[in-house]
Amino acid sequence: MSDPTRPAGPKIIAVANQKGGVGKTTTAINLGAALAEMGLQVLVVDLDPQGNASTGVGIDPEDRDKTTYDLLLEDAELQDVILPTDTPNLRIIPATVDLSSADIELISNEKRSFLLHDALRQRAIDPFAFDFVLIDCPPSLNLLTVNAMVAAHSVLIPLQSEFFALEGLSQLMLSIREVRQTANPNLRIEGVVLTMYDARNNLSQQVEADARANLGDLVFETVIPRNVRVSEAPSFAQPVLEYDAASKGAQAYRGLAKELVKKTAKIAA
């Protein structure tokens, strides 16, 4: 039963696609940075054993003493795993390769699908006053991704503007439906965001047309362009909004953040 004396918690969004290389981590980092730039308090949860989201916001591997692995499997205190970043208003729970064994270790745990759900709903999260929590999921439909979907209010799906992109969505949609039926009946699809979009490319335009025809309003108006600054930013351990604030990529993520906030406010109303 919910406690009426507690403040409303953050909106929790799983950024998921079982296909790798679609801009999932890039979207989690830069959407988080764009929301933070708007003055909102944002937490990124790195749930990918590769730890790319942690690296992308400037957290060195040697500084990741406590990680999502410790939060899920070692009962680490929430305040001990949340780290500040160089981006104002943006914090992260980092990940390391330790997380790659979590799937096997979770199998024997009775609450295996609800560990992240429960961790993000502790009273210890209240003082941070987060507005959004973005979970960067691994590129597979494993128990970590299930944890993210059970914990989340919605799923944001980055969709690469390339051939077969839509075909890969069907398995993810089935997984979302299964989580709805078994563990999180209120889970919804936040939307699909087209990434690596090249307006000069007929294929990108065709993928966009197909996505909008098949998915309608689920597809965000904002598209993320194929942009060299977006690709370069992670190697400088910065979101693109800091690496090159005026770039087309940075502007696109600002547009996506505004669209998401507007959408969220409409639903809340």
C-alpha cells in the first residue's frame, strides 16, 4: 500500500532494445543530460555490464566502488551507489563487468524480477528528489532487462533508422506484454525514438514512414540525426550537450527532452 505522507517518486523509464548499436546508451546519457539542463533532477541507472553509460558521463572504472551489482545482489545502500557527475542535476548508479554474472545469480533469488523495483522505491531515494530515472538496459532480453521493465513506469525504445529495424521490435513488444501480464500491469510504451537518422538517405526516410504508419503517435516527433559529435562525445567522457552544445545532436536531444516532459505533464493532468 502506498504511503500518502511520502513525496511522489520519480518517473522511471527503461531505455531498451535487445538489438545492440541502436543508440540506446547514447540516448540514456544525452536525454538525461538534456532533462538535467532543464533543471530537472535525473538519475541514470547503468544496467549494462559493459558500463558504457558510466564511462559516457565521466565515471572512471576505479571510481565505481559500489555499482548496480551491489545494489541488486549485495543489498548496498542506495545513497552509497548513487554518484554525482560533472553535469549539474545528473547522477548515476554505475556498472562494471561484475554485472555480467548477475543473470545467473538472480535465477535462484525468489524476488529476482523485483530487485530493482524495490531498490528504486526505498525511502532513501526521497532526499534526492529525482524527477526522472532512466535505466540503460543491456542489449538483450535477459533478467536484468526484465528487472528494468518491472521497475519502470514505461519503456523508451531507440530505433535505428536502418533496414529490418521494425522487425526487431516484435520480440521486444512481446516481452513488454509478458511483463505486463505477470509483474507490472501498468507498464506502457513511452515511445519510439528514431536514432542515427540521415535525412539525405532514402532508407532513413522509408524507415521513418514505416514506423509512423505502423506505430502512429508512439513515435516521437523528434528524430536523432547521425551526427559525428554524438559519436565523438563518449570518447571524451561527456554527454554531447557538454562536448558540443550547439551540435545538431545536442539540439535533437534537447528537443526529445522537451517532448518527453510535455508528454509526461499531459498524462499527469
